[in-house]
Amino acid sequence: MGKIEDLQVINGEGYQLSTLDKVIAAARKNSVWPLPFATSCCGIEYMATMGSNYDLARFGMERMSFSPRQADLLIVAGTISKKLAPILKQVYEQMAEPKWVLSVGACASSGGIFDTYSVLQGIDRVIPVDVYVPGCPPRPEQIIDGIMKIHEMVKNEPLRRRYSDEYKSLMNKYNIEGNEE
């Protein structure tokens, strides 16, 4: 039994076998299409991850998607005001399943230093978050670490999890219409 990157395979003369779940998981993991939702200084740090020093493209993420319908990873980086929260939720709802969310920085994760009436105290009040990246602002290495955690989630997620009762109840908690079979 051999191993091609993350894919468990059985090698033979003239053939290679694996399970469909593992093949799809490896394809998803290595072709995540991020949608940046950057509003302040964390967005600048996220942009640095795309530069030659950090090169996010080496993880299969060189295609930024600025259309929610063509993205599967929402990267929220920066301060989200309460007026912007419904727009963020609408962007999340427009993304096709499966989708994941990365909350970058203190402001997106908890409101940061802005404990005011106008700033949302964490995006998890309006959409579910998969991975939080701490910092004010976080370094590009931290953002890449958060993305690697998303990749591990993508690789290990069962194909049918999005149809589970647990997932549907999570979507109901956020008043988001879940997927129906």
C-alpha cells in the first residue's frame, strides 16, 4: 500500500486504487478557491500572503475568487461593522456547498479593541466560523497556518457531513437555509 501525498492508494502493475472519498478529499484540499472579505489592516497582512515571500499559490490557492458563487473559502479579515454584517451573511449564503470560513484577526474574531455599538463583536454572531486566526494584525505565517488548518478540515470531512442533522441544526441556529437532498 503506497501513499501519494494525502491519498491512500494500492499500487499494482498497471493500476492504482483508492476510495472515491479520499480522491475527492485530496482534490478539494488542493484546490480551495478563497474569497477575501478584507476591511482593514488584517486585509493588508492577508495580501502579503499572496506575495513572493509567502506565496499562498503553492497551496493551490492562486485563484482568488471575488464572486461568492465560485468560492468555497470565505476569508474575513478585519473589522466588521453591524451595518456590514447582513452583507457578510448574504455573501456566505451565496457560496455553494461545501464552504468554509476563516476569521482573521482580533476584530473579525471578537471585535478587537473596538468594543463599541457599531462594531460586530465577532463574525460568529452572524455566520459559522471554522478556524480563527488570532492577532492584531496576525502575521502572514499565522494566516498560512490557519489556511493549513482549513486544508486539514477539508481533507478529513466526510462527503455527507453537510447533510447531517448536526449541520442542519447549526445552519438553523444562524437562520441560514440548509441544503436539502
